[in-house]
Amino acid sequence: MSIIYTPEKKLFTLHTAGSTWQMKVGRYGHLLHTYYGKRVEDMDLSCLIREMNRGFCGVPYEAGEERGYSLDTLPQEYPTFGVGDYRTACLHAIHEDGSQAAELRYVSHRIYDGRYQLPGLPSVRASGTEAQTLEILLRDKSSELEVVLYYGVLEQADVITRACRIQNRGKTPVRLLRALSCCVDLPDGNMDLISFHGRHAMERNVQRTRIPHGRLSVGSTRGTSSHQSNPFVILCDPDAGEEWGNCYGMTFVYSGNFLAEAETDQTDQTRIVMGIHPDGFCWTLEEGEAFVTPEVILTFRPDGLGPLSRTLHDLYREHLIPRRFLEKRRPILLNNWEVTEFDFTEEKLLSLAESASGLGIELFVMDDGWFGERNHDRSGLGDWTVNHAKLPSGLHGFSEKLRNIGMKFGIWIEPEMVNEDSALFRAHPDWCLQIPGRSPNLERCQLVLDLSRQDVREHLFARISEVLDESQASYVKWDMNRNLSDVWSAALPASRQGEVSHRYVLGLYELMERLTGTYPDILWEGCSGGGGRFDAGIFCYMPQIWCSDNTDAVERIRIQYGTSFGYPICAVGAHVSADVNQQTGRRVPLETRAEVAMAGTFGYEMDVQKLDASEQEQVRRQIQNYIRFEHIIRLGDYYRLTSPDTDETLAAWQFVAKDLTESLVSIVALHPKANPPFRRIRLRGLKEYAVYRIDGEDQIWKGSALMYAGLPVPLLWGDYQSCHFYIRRL
Ligand code: DGJ
């Protein structure tokens, strides 16, 4: 049993393989948090909740003289605004009389096998034997606002998921100004928050900050999860590292606005809340209506950031990314974007594809520019009909020609957008998000289609289906190249405009569900100007996301390093691009560009026709290598061996097959030095007593020697040289 209820104590205990979450109904009915951390057996930990009159900390009316029973200091499961807890809250409701309060008390609960349902929202997938659910019903007596807290326990996967359903059982409308998904109250202060910030073409840089007194928040109000911030954070001990320390991961299964807000309170306890960002959010619940929040995945590891990441990587593979994609190797692709941008013809693409096919590349992806009047980024978006001037054979004819030369066909789409200069915009100007009487903010000359509207979604489904049927595509890249602004829908009344951003995301999920469900054999890749929507929500539909528009291998080391904390390597879109790199002007050897792209889905985005004979030979070898190793990369465990924040000379990472019989270690020299110190790299994750051999070498190694003594790093001469070691158990 992973969920235990002890009625005499009104105590709920949730166990995963390595963690315990516990809570208790307090003596006045509030749901109090007692513990979250390393697994603890058979113990009522409510002794950890201590009460003391702290002064200027009010108490619920019935508590009267019990001045230590203050919501302002007690650890809680779902704190609310307006009733004496001044810390960051999960729920902020306004009632018809203008009052802003909700005090939630326990009513009942339900425990069952399997998972709770979040209609319209992506969430973790698990069978009745893999998961148990606890639902706790709380009610605000005065307003009859009800909250059902959902706890999903995936014992073996070692995670707990949370979400909630807020329902208006009263007679008058309630407006929700804040409806977050979860709160974690921990008794200790002095904790770090690790978050992932960035910008276009430089996503997911690691930032580590001590949680201050006062609030520390990261989030997005851009309508997407964003390049600038990522809906995944880690709370950890101040000295936690790759292999030690208590670490708590929080992943938001959502692709729109989000907030993760942490604070150290007046008595040095830590609180963190996560959910839809309240800025611009206002959701009206009429009598009987309910609002369901997106899900948060909670992961705890007592032994460091590396194990935390690997627990999450396994979770994505087993319970988030549709399984059908993980069972087989994905094709090695060539994408034409960095080669041609909009400037291509069928002839040009076919000749590129032919050369690629000769090198062993298996899939040709035609990126932006194939439709409507799309000869630059100022026109054509929204017009999903082929541009015959560029592709005289049409989609069907062109893809047929590709198949005839042994290549699969992949296509780029950006369904959510429209250029003002397009037939779609001219026909339906009211279909995009913009505010009457205001000139909308433009990004890349495009506007956002109002996906909260059913008619818009129907149109997109029909048009994109035609494209897929006609082209027989076996891969689709779903791009999204701007943030939301001027968020206003012509289809909703004034009182509902605060709902548009979330309704947009719900509409997006409905469209993704429908398209990926109708075309399950297509390999779907998410994208938003690179990694602007790299989140668990998208991964519930698509097995990979283009990680960044920055294809400079050296920059990618940092981006992929940050990404690996919360996301599996098999989902990281990574390509070998041209020399000189288009984003930075840097020159990196072809071998190293491939080494870095191998820590991802692996493909090319360069004019392979320009390669000389020896480079062509290198590419053939890279492809053979990738095919040889990809099962370890797709299915194995990933270890960060160095950090770009602390090691300026080397970057190293390692994959280990689950059965510990094979391992692949990649090393890149970041900064060659004169007369350099010798370096060795201590490997991880091998079997201590097993005997291993490094491919191409005679020496036999014990696993313990590779892990504790370490592997001598060869002297890498010249800029950004690299090498890898394939290690096999004898
Ligand atoms: C942004 C993507 O990240 C690029 O790879 C490319 O597809 C362009 N959009 C095309 O407009």
C-alpha cells in the first residue's frame, strides 16, 4: 500500500520507493503538512509540527486562546489568501460581496488504485497497479467553495503528483485570482532553489539561489513556458551536489504561464508553491462550475542532483512520453533550415537530400517556407497550401521523390500563428488574439491565433490533416515563434478575458491530442524558436523538442547540461550544423559537433554537399557510431561528470546501459592550455567488481578503478577537440 490512512490520528502517509509524504487533519480541520523527505516507516511525524505564540500571528476563531495554532506558521497542504496566512498562497478567491477569503477544512477523503483524471490536461500516465490516488475534499464553510486535492503516488517510479479541482458549490459566482496546483512546506530554512533561466538561443542556464526571507519567484507570463524560465525547479540542501544532499524536484506539467515561488518565513521554514501564474489570470466559477489545475510532479532524492535527474529521466520514458516512440530508434535526419532558410526550390532540396541519403541520413525535413507566399517571415503563415513555385510536384510528388531516393519525408508547421499578410488573416481577422482599438504587439511579424476558439481549432485540424495526408509525412516539427500578448478573445465576454491564456493552452492540448492521436505513426518534434516551450506538457504528446536555435556545439554543451537536470536526453533535439556556426561565428571540429549532437536525438542541419571526401567519411562514421550507441543514449542512465559552471577546461558526460554492461563517455576540451595539468575523469554508475574493456584498448579495468581512480583524459590539442570511450563489460 503506498497510501495509508490512520483514522484515529486523521493521518495520511504516502510512500514511494524512497520517499514519504505525510499530512494530518489538524484539530480545527486544517490539512497540515507533517513531512516530506526520505522514506520513514510507521511513524506519526506530526510531532514535527510545533506550536508557539509568535506574536502578530493570528489564529482561527475557534482556536481562541491557543495562540500557537496559527495558519501563519503552521505547515499546510493548500494555503489560502485572506485568513491569516501571510505567506505565498495557492488559492485567492473573490466572492460576490467583494470579500477575499477562503478557509479550507477537511470534509472527507477517498483512496483508490489508479490515477485521478484531469480533463483536457496532460498528465503522468500509469496503470492501476502502478499508481494509487488519494483525494481529499476541503471546504470553505462560509462560501461553500470546495477544493479536492489530488495526490497520485507512483511508488516504483518514486514520484508523487499533485493537482486540484476547485468547485463553486455556492449560489453566487466566485472569481479565482490565484489557483495554484501545489504547495510544499518544509520545516527547514537555509535551502537553495535551482532554476533554469535563459533567452532565445541560450535556454536553461542553471541558477542557484539561497531562498531568502521574502519571496523568490521564477515564472513566465509569456503565454508559453518560455525560453526565459522553465517550469522545473529544484529545492535542495545548500551543500547538495551531484551525488549528495536532499533534493526536491518540482515539474509543472504545463506549457503556458507558470509561477514557482519560494520563501523562507519568519520562523525559518521554507515554503514553495507552483501553478499557473496569477498575473492576468482571473477565472469565474458560476454556481456548480469547477476549475481543474494542471499537475505538478514531485520527486525527492536524498542522494543528490544526479539521482534526482535520473529518476525524472525514467519517469519521462515510462510515464510521460508516449511509449510508442521510445521503443525504437528514431531516424537520423537532415533539416534544411540552416542551409537554405526560405530560399529553396524542389530541385535544390532534392539534390541536398540525395547527398544526405548517400551518407546514411534517413529522413529529410523540409522546414519553414514551403507554403503560401512564405518567401520571408513577413507573409504566408496560416496558409497551409503548398507553394507550387517552389515545389512544382506538390507535397505528394515531392515526398514521393524523396522516398524514391530512400529518404523519409518530414515537414515543418506552425499551426498557432498567422501573418497579417496571409489569406487566413484577410478572411478571419477576428481569429487572432488582439484587443479592439489597440495595435497589437508584433513578434516576427506574426500574430497568435486564438486557440481558445473551437472554430479556429477545427480549421487547423482540417488544414493540417490535409497536409499530412497529402504529404504522407513520417515526421512533423511543430514550431511556435512568438509569445502571447494582447490576450483578448473575440469569442468571450469581458468577464472571461482573464481566462484566455489558460483556455489557449487547453485548446493547444486538444489540437495536439487530436493530431498526434490521428497520426500516431508520425514522429512529432515540438519547437518554439528552439526551446521556448520545452516542458512536460508538450512531452505528453511529443517525444522530442528542438532544444535550442543555438547549434554552436560549445554553447550547446551548456544548454544541454542545464536541460539534463529535468529532462531526458532522448528527448533533446540536437543537430550537427555548419562550420562556421551561424549563431556565434565559432569554429568547432566536425567530430566535436557530432559528439555533442549525440547527446540528443542526432541529426544534421548543414549543406552536406559542401563536405570534402574526408568530411563525408567522418559523417558516415558518426552515423554508424550513433546507430551503434543510440540504445544506451535513448534508454540508459545519464551522468553529468563535469559542470560548465565550475570546469572551464573540460566537459564530460556519460551514459550507462541499465544492465551496466555498456557505457559511453564523451569528453570535449573547452579551453586548451599550454603545458596542461593531467586530467582524469571519474566515471559513475558502473559495477564495482565487474571487469570492463575500453573499445580499442587492451587494458582491462575494474568498474571500481574506472569510478574511483578515474580514466586518464588524453591530451586534446587544439580548440574544442573531443573524444569518446565506449566501455564494455567482459
Ligand atoms: C524556429 C525554429 O527553432 C527553427 O529551427 C526554424 O524552424 C525556424 N523557426 C523557421 O522559421
